Amino acid sequence: MLTRSIYWQRQLAALLITASGLWQIATLWLSPLGDQVLLSALLGAVYLLIGLGLFGQSRFSLFTAIVIPATVLWLVLSSDPQWTTVRYLRTAADALVVLLSTRVLWALRNQPSF
């Protein structure tokens, strides 16, 4: 039963980070083109790659799903940007992905890798 729970937690993390990546790439069409929008789209592409990895079985993708969103969270929280609803949702999604990926990686620490 534990493996089913871990599987669904990993799938939820993959879904969240993929949706966040798609939203960040979609800002290219929704906002005027600028440096911030291009960096957001680049981060969205990285999030899409992490999401694809999370849909698989790699532990490296779990590690990157912890490190990269946690770094983004740290940078966003330390820069004190203007908080909008979209920024709240992105921050919550990043925090949830970090928590879920940490939980899954911790649960898989003693299982053999294939």
C-alpha cells in the first residue's frame, strides 16, 4: 500500500510542476516580451523537463524537483516582489512539489533502484 501512495504522490508532483512549467511558457503569449518573461519561459522549460522525469522512475528527477523549485522559492521570497494571485499559486505549487518530492525520495531511500 505504501508504494501506491508513493506512486500517486510522485504523479501529483509531476502534474503540478508540468502545469507550472506550461503556465510559465504561456506567459510568452500573455505578457509583453521582456527579460523577465523570457527568464520565466526558460524556467518553464526546465520545469517541463523535470515533470517529464518525474513521470518516469528516476531518482535524479526527484532530486532536481527538490533543488530547483526550492532555489526558485528562496529567490522569490528573498527578492520581495509584488505579490499577485498568480505568484501565490506558483509559490504554493513550488512548495508542494518540493514537499512531495522530498517525501517520495525519502520513502524510496532503501528500495533497490532498477
